[in-house]
Amino acid sequence: MSNAMSDDVKRQIQEKLQHLVGVAFESGIAEAVRQARAYNDPFILDAFHDAVVDKLYQELVARHKIDELQ
């Protein structure tokens, strides 16, 4: 049996992450974290953290709230 995730599983994870990032920007990070925890999946919670940190950083740079790291 392969350890690689199927394309369907990858798609489902990506959809969940996109939803959670959208919630973070629309309803706040607390609500997004609440929903991420409700999945009861440490992988999703960790991937959500990574996605939010990356997206939030990009958005703050785009809005000139912080300087881009060199």
C-alpha cells in the first residue's frame, strides 16, 4: 500500500484549507481556529496554521503594513 495521499484526499484537504483561510479573513482567526479544531485532525490544524501564516504575511506586505523579509 502506498503512503502517498490520493488526489481525492489532497483535493478535500485543499478545500478545507481554503474554507478555513476564508473564514479567518472574513470572520476572524478565532472562528477559523474553532472550525479547524472541530475537524479533530492534527494534520488539518497544522496545515491551516501554515496557510494562514503564509497568506497573512502576504496580505500584510501587500497592504504595506509590514516590510517584506529579505
